[in-house]
Amino acid sequence: MGRLCYNRVKPRLATRKWFPVRQDNPEQPSTADVLAEVERRRAEARGAFRACRMGERERRAVILADRFVFWLSKHWLAVFNALALLYVGLPFLAPVLMHLGAEGPAMVIHTIYRPLCNQLPQRSWFLFGPQFAYTLPELMERVGPEALAGPWSPTFVGNEAVGYKMALCQRCTAIYGAIFLFGLFYTLGRRRVRPLPWWAYVGFGIVPMALDGGYQFLSYALPLLLPGFPITP
């Protein structure tokens, strides 16, 4: 005798509420509230757009900075040599400009280098004159003490009789000129020369400059502290 089969799901489907009945919300927002919400969302969208634009600018700035740092890491020695050439080359340009009659640009160069060097005429090179260098008595004899404005005045830049003074003294010209020449030699042979240890930099670089600068400082300070001391700056 066969069994009587029936579907047990149908009664459940019939009694279960699959689609809830929508009930009206008694607290509906007013028109003013809706408009305020729309304006708020628009303001948020505008703020997000501005933030996106600011982020794009920052991203471009970071990319540009990264590219510059990468380029500088590849060409730092060329940049160093160019700056060294500019620093030691402008003092040579000052007497050339004076000789050509462009006194204004020449005096600008002298003014720029004045805080960086003593620019004493008896310690400087002269171009376009009978001699490249003069002692203080020779300058007083040729141009007179009035033109020098004192034995330690850097204001005298030369004339047609003695030539025109460079914007750096002989000592500074030798120091910065040697830095530029060493930069050129290092460019050609840096792959063949082993790096120096730190004590070599101190012994052959810092100590000589400290002795030279310290002695020069004493040569200026002692005559002021001890007027009768037998030393001439």
C-alpha cells in the first residue's frame, strides 16, 4: 500500500510574511530640511573636489622634487664645478668690466665679495696695468695716499695707471681656484683614485686652513690689542 505524500512547504509559504507591509513614517522631513541636506551634500562634494585637487598638486610637487634629487645625484659634481667656476670667475670679470668702462656692474661684483674677502689692494691681483701686484708703498707712490683711503681700506679698485683690482685677494683666489681645479681633476680621475680616509681630510684639509686662518686672525687682532707689537697684518 503506497504512502500518501504531500508538500510540507506550501503551508509554511502560505502563512509566512515574505513582504512586510510598508508603514508610513509619521515624522516626514520638511522641505526646508531636504533643501538643507542637499546643500550640505553639495558642500561636501565641493570640499572633496578641492581636496582631490590639492592632493594632485602635492603629488606633482613630490614627483618634481624626486626627479630633481635623482638628477642632482647623477650630476652633483658638474653642479659643484659650475658653482666653483662662478665663484672664482666673477672676481676676474670685475677688472675686465672696469677696463671696458662698465663701472656699475664691476662695483656690484666688488660689493658682493666684500664681506667674503679683505680685498686689500696690496694683497690683490691687478689686470690691464704694468704690474700684476703692488706693495703698499708702490701703490702710495703711484696713486697717492688719498686714493687709497688708508692703508687697510678695500675701497680702491684701481685706475688706468696701475690697472684694475680683482674682487678677491691673492690668497682667496688661490684657495678657490685650487678648489675648482681639483674638482676638474676629480671629474676625470675619480673612478681611478681610492677615497681618502677621514684623518687625511683632517690632516691635509682642515688643519692647514685652520693654521692659515688662525694666523691671519692673529695678525689682525694683535696690532689692535698691542699697538707696539712688531707685526703687520
